[in-house]
Amino acid sequence: MYNLNGKVALVTGAGGERGIGRAICQRLAREGCDLVVNDLRAQPYSESGWGGLPALVAEIEAAGRQALAVEADVSAAAQVEGMVQDALARFGRIDLLVNNAGSRPGPDRAPVVDLSEAAWDQVQTVNVKGTFLCSRAVARHLIDRGAGGKIINMSSTAGRQGLPRYAAYCTSKFAIIGFTQSLAGELAPHRINVNAVCPGNTLTERTHYIAAGLAQRNEPDADTTAALVHDLEAQTPLGRIGTPEDVARAVAFLASDEAEYLTGVALVVAGGWQMGG
């Protein structure tokens, strides 16, 4: 276990019931963090009736930590600035930013010759611009505060290797690795570590939309998702698809003092899906 007692973490894209964001928040709370949890909508649609950010706040508080939910669009500068100010008004500080928010897959999973400008723009706006805006806002606070800090950006194995029909997504995730390295160099003199996590195939709500997009279906269905998961597991050396908890473990490590000498790293969490540098 890592000792993050007294730290305050801001995690974007945390509202999904089976998402990486929720798992990260749960793990950081167990490590002692108080949390600011964000999503575009406080209560995203869920067939199961999952309560979104309010339910996540209740989970964190039940674990003995404090939490604040902030509904904000990470691609809108004014909303990002407002989110950071809300966090500072509640907790007085931010020690850790996890840029986890991502665009919903679907129409962007298409060959470039068929890819619409709108689908391309949506992916870049949320994944790249959102990461930039949140990092800029929190980095300004961390520099002013002068006590160091951590920024962790969510990239992907698709940010290290281009894939057919993933051009928009791969571009955005390659960009996040480059942004991470640039920001790491800029913030190193301020003792602010900036790293990226590159999950491989991970079973979340997004998996259903990826399967539907690749199958050119308008809505997800269980059979299409099951077929995709089966294929992915067969291709993964460790024999299973990743879980949100696998990614959350990596984030907790990078957030801790154990990773104090790591910056500009893109850590692959993929069960052997990609090996090497």
C-alpha cells in the first residue's frame, strides 16, 4: 500500500459505473486521498441505475475520505478553471491530477477515407485539448504552491502503435505521450512529476461502444462485445483482458513517493500486449 494520506486528487472522467475513473478514485481513497471527482454529467445514463458522481462520492465518504463532485466539460477552458477553483475552495490544495476523461468511441472507429471531420474533432477535443486544459490549470496551482505534485495522463497502447480504423483515437493518444514528455521537462524544476499510463484492452463501459463501432452497429449488444473480448483475450500473453483495477494500481504507484524519480514515462499496463520500449 502507498501512503497518500492528506493528499488531494482531482480525477476527471470518473462517473462511469465500470470505468477506469471510478476504480482510480476508489484506489486513491483507500490510499488516503481526498478526492475531487469529475465528469461531463453528474449522472450519466446507466441501464443498471448507477448513480454517477453522487454515488461515487458516497463510496469515498464511506471509506472515510472526503469527496467533492464537479460536473464540467474538460474541453471548455472556463469550466476547467471553475472546477479547479471549486476544488481549491473545498480543500485548499490539489496534489495530484489524473487526466482520465476520454471521448466515447463510436463513429471515430472508421477507415480514414470514411472518417467524418466531426468524429475526428470530437476525439481530439476531449482527449487532447481536455488533457491540456486540465494540466495547465492544475500546473499553475502546483507551481504557485511550490510543494511539488503529480500529473498522470491517460494514454493507451494505441498511443504507441497505430491501428487500422483507430486513426483519430491513436492520434490523440500519441499526442498525449508527447504532451506528457514536454510537460514533464517543463515542470521538473518545480518537483512536479508528469507521467502517462498506457492501458491495453480493458473491460469497461467503453468496450461495448468499441465493439459496436467496429461492427458498424448503432448500439452495443452483448454478443458483439463478447466476441471482441474473446478475441482480445486470445491475443494477450497473460490470457485475460485488463480490468479498471489493473490500471488503478499503476496510477496509485505513479501518485506515490515510490515513483518520485520517474517523470516523462509512458507506463504500459497491457498484460504483455506490447513489450519493449
